[in-house]
Amino acid sequence: MLNDTSNPVLKRPIRCALSVSLAPLTLALLMVSACSREKPEEPTVSVQVVPVKKATIEQTVKSEAILFPLAQSAIVPKISAPVKAFYVKRGDKVHAGQLLAKLENRDLAAAAQDNEGSYDQAQAAYAIATASTLPEEIQKAQGDTKAAKEALEAEQKLYDSRQDLYKQGALPRKDLDQAGVSLTQARNQYELAQHHLDALMAVAKQQALKAAAGQLESAKGKYLGAQAQLSYSEIRSPINGVVTDRPLYPGEMAAAGAPLVTVMDTSSVVARAHIPQEQAALLKVGDKASITVPGEEDPIEGKVTVVSPALDPNSTTVEVWVQAMNPKGRLRPGTSVQISMLSRTIPNSVVIPSAAVLTAPDGSNYVMLAGSDNRAHPKTVKTGVRQGDGVQILDGVAEGDRVVASGAYGLADNTKIRADAVQESDKADRPPTGKETEKDPK
């Protein structure tokens, strides 16, 4: 009877016992289910955020360059002769026209003296030719002409007188004809003498003077040539500068065409660089520039003096010169330097730190904006001029936006961030390197 399950009285205690035994299991299942539904806490990334500001940014062109002197002269003798004496040594300052060295020149001095004597003789011969010889010949021709003219006049009078007598019948025709013949001969003689005088005055005198002048010029040319040869034995500086090389010693043979003394003008130096054509197009003569020399703390100010109008055929680059003063001689020609040339200044530019600009897989640039919801959001930007640790933003962000300056790499969109304060001394994370148009908020 006790096991009769059909009895309702017997069934009730059994259900209560089952309920009591299942309660702990149900509670455990409910706790497990509640734990499984609880979300993990979202991580927060610590980053540095800077506000976007406007500043003046400068576009510069930088390049490696070699220093050259402002002017240089490797002085070579035109003659080969032993060095008689040097009057300067390396490091001496010289001025234009100063005597630097002298070569042996006794043979040249003798030749110059000989040609000077020949020149003096030619001058004397020219004076004699113009003062005595030609006047005598001209005087003789003038006398002959005068005598012929007088004879012609006499014959003319005789002919006229006989013609009158012939008309009166007091003189035969034969005597009149004879007087006419004599008159014609006298006229021809006069014309011949006059022609000779004219020729002597016009041609003979000119040719004689030309011959005498030619001899004088020839003698003068030889004399000047000998003097020039003598002057070649004196080596003088064509420029102001400093003696940088003197390879020979007194007594050694100086060869024609081989440098004997080198003088450089280092009061100013010229840094010559070869830069790509697209960068050279940004530059013009007169642009401000600076030269950074190894071992010197401060850059040296200069300016662009040459922008070559043609490309170098070997490197297809443009040669650019930057000139700077060198009063203390600290800049030495031949030194490798870094030059920076200011091509333009852009005021009121939107500038952010270069570290804030990231590159997407497709090659575009973007930044991570720090939103008001304390989350990072990517924003595509278009960059412009870069200067130092700052970069100009042409499109994408505006003044007043906040960008992640440090810690943005690898951040996903909508990542929760915590902005750390940027210290004033933290130059690497500050936005522009140019002159800001407004003060930083304190």
C-alpha cells in the first residue's frame, strides 16, 4: 500500500521532496547565466592631444653643398724661367697688382733695351723723312712748274705779237706757224711739270710718309713686345685675397702654363649645390638662405645669388649658389655644408605636428581627431608645406579641432582615449614651428 502511486496522499510528499532537491541546482544555473551575460570593461588608451592652431609656416629648400671662394686665381707664368725670388708665402694677404714673385729676366731685359734703341732710330728716321727729304723734292717740282709756266707765258706773248704782224702783212706765214709750234711745246711742258707736282703732293708724299710711319710702328711693336716679355717675369696678383698655394721654391724652374701662386678671395664664400628642377623652380635670386657648417653652432646667413637657367646635362639638376660673408675666415673653401633656402612664407596656415599625420594603406594621409565623446575618429587630410616638426594642412581639419599628436598609430575608429596634458617644453608634440598668430591658452 505504501508503494501505491495512485494514492494522491502518497504522491504529494514526493513532489515536495523533488522541489527541495532541485533548488540549489537552479540557483547555480542562474548565477552562471548572469555572469556569462556581463560585458568586459572597455580599455582606455592614453594619448597626447593638441589643439589645431594657425601659424606662419616657411617653405624651405635644403641641400648638401660645397663651399667655394668668392674669387680664385691660379697665376701661371707665360714664360719658362727659374724663380729668382718670392715675396709672399702661404697665408699672406695680398692686394690686386701686388708683386708676388720674380723670374730670371736678364736676357729679356737686354732684348727690351735693344728694341728700345731700334725704336728710337725709327723715330729719328721718321722725323727726317717728314722734315727734309720730301720738302726738297716738292720744292724742285714747284720750281720746274714755275719755269714751265713762265716759258709758256713768253711763248704766248711771242705768238700774239707775230699774229698781229701777220695780220698787218709785215710777217710771213712761216714765222707765225713756228711761233705756234713753240707755244704748243711750252704749254705741254708746263702741263707735264704741273702734273708731276700734283702727283708728288698727292701720292709720293703720302707713300713716303706711310713707309716712314710703317717703319716706326714696326720698331715700336718690337719694343713693346720685348717690354711685355720682360713684364712676364714679374708675377702680380690680379685680385685681392689670400695666398693658398705656392708649390715652388726660389731657384726652381717655373714652367709656362703651370700654376706658380694661387690666390683666393675668401672675404665671402659661395655654397654651390645641385638640386632637383621642381625645387629650383621655387627659388629666385635674392632669397634668404643659411649655411650650416660642421663645427659651427649657429647657421650663417646668406642669400641666393645664382639659379642656373639651364640643367646640368649629366645629373639633370639645377646649380644654385648661396653667398655668405666670411669676415673672420671661419668658412674654408672645399668644406661640405648644408644650405637652407627660404622660398616663401605662408601666414595664417593651419599647422599640426608632423607626428600626428599618418599614412593609410592606400597612400592617403589622415589624422585621429579627439572628439568631444573622448573617442578617436580618423579624418582624411590634405597636407602642404612641411617645416621642421610641423606640417601645413590644406583640407580636413580646422582651427580649434583637437588631434592626437602622440599615440595615434594603430588606434581604431571610436577607440576610447584619455588625453594627457602636453607640457610647454615638449617641443616634439607641439604643432607649428613657425610664428603663431595667436598665443597658446594657459
